[in-house]
Amino acid sequence: MKRAISLRGISWVVALVLSFVVLAYGQTPTTTTVVQNEDGTYTVVEYPVGKEVIVTLNPFTIQGATGTATILRDDAGTRLKLNLTNLPAELTSLNLYAVDEKGMVTSLGPIAIANGVGTFTSTTPLSRFMLIASPEATLTAYDPNTKIFFRSAVPEGLAVIPHTMSPVGEQVAATTTTTAPVAAYQVPMLNIPAYKKGDDTKMKIDFTGALTGARANVFITPRKDGPTEIKMRFHELKDAPAGQIFVLWAVSPDQKFVKLGQVVNAPGRNEAEIRSETALPDFGLLVTMEDSAKMAGTVINPFGPSIGVVHIIQ
């Protein structure tokens, strides 16, 4: 009898321990924005250096469609070549994103679609990620409600990287100034390598906050033998609050920031222009409102709120 009680006790302890293991590794925590597959796996993998990997892209809600990605990581970054086939005739727009083990989403750019075939070629500095293709052009998180049409499977021979149990970002105490951690900026990449060298590509920008109602024309011109030129012309420019300025940043896929220029507060000034360039191979464009005193020194990251993000004109 004692032996039976002892075994039941051990069984109960084992079951309790297993339940904690399942909770820790088999469920998505509510503090992160990650999604798992039905079998409990999360398809982020680390791609090996110098080895070409063929990845299957599993379709969702698209009957008969197929997809593959050829991925090669080397010293220059991780190169991706995407091929989707048998796409519905009504599907004319898809966007490719990389999702890391923390659930952070990085826009890789739009997928070119013609006659039911989708193609995409780009390079990213990321080495650990899974791929998702979505009709949404401005995804900032991957959660159960994210609309996706394709997701990468686990390539043979590569192990799945467990997602983190820690929340993305951090809580900060309220202060008298408006600041934002670098991780708070969600800036889609513009897929600069896909643009024709020497030609202007026109972009649009959605302003919020202090620049609500303002307009701006954005022109990006990649050079054949040099950095990419960026020109932003502001129209119906709003006055910045006292002590504040508007700053334009280029943002790399790994959240490196390059300050391109700024517009200083000037009452009654409703037009302005920023001309600059960057050597980043791919980037997004972000406008923030910053404290002019902070910007007087050597600043490598934005601190103020995002008031404008540039998007590709579809």
C-alpha cells in the first residue's frame, strides 16, 4: 500500500513538472507577440554560413499555391531569393517579413507578382528568422490575428530556435519629456536594392502628432557607384512646439540609425526640404520630433516620438 501511494505521489509530481514545462515551452506567453505552429514549434532557425538552404513556404488560405526561398548567408549578409507559384489571379500585392525569436518583425519589402508568380530578391543582416508573406504593407507584430498567406517551414537538418519568454521592450517610468526606446520604432524597409539605379522613386509618408495634416514628397535615387540619395520636400509644414525640431532618419534592418537632416522650428514656415544620402544597402525612413538641445550634440539614435514613417506607393 505504501508503495502504491508513493508511486501515485511520484506520478503527481511528474505530471506537475511536465505541466510547467509545457507552460514554459509549449504556449505563447501573453506578454509577447509571437505565434507557434500547431505542434508547438516556432519556425525561427539560424542559417549556417556558406551553405545554401532551400526553405519551403507553406501556404495559408491559398489553395494550390506553392513557395520556396533560397537562402545563403555569408560575410556580406543573408541573401534571399523567393519564388511563389500558382497564386490567385486577384492577388496582386504581397509583402515579405522576417520574424525573429523575440517576435520582432522586420519588413524585407514588397513581392513582385505577375501572372500568378511572385518573386523577390534581397539581402538582410539578420541570421535568425522565419519568413512570412502577408497582404498587409505595414506589419509591426506577428500574433494570432496577423493575416498571412505564406510561412516558412523548418529546413531539413536545422534546429528550431525557441522563442524568448521575455516581453519585447520594457516599461519606462513617465517623465516630463516624451521619449521612446529604440525598439519602439516600427519602420518598414523600402527594399532599396530593387530600385532602378539612377532613377527617382517617389514615396509617401503618413504624418501623425505635431505634423498631422502636413504633406511631404519623398524621392529616393540609388546611384550606380555610390550612396543612395534621399530628398524630402515638406508642404503645409506645421510649427514645431517650442524647443522641438523635426528630424529625418534612415533606419537599417537591424535598427541602426543614420541622421539625414532636420527642420528647425520657424513660425510661419510652411515649406522646407531635406537633401541627404546614405550608404546603407537597404533602409526605412522615419521622422521624429526631438528636443533641439539634445540634437545639438553628437546623437546617433532618436529619442522623441515617431511622427512620420515612409511607405512604398502601391
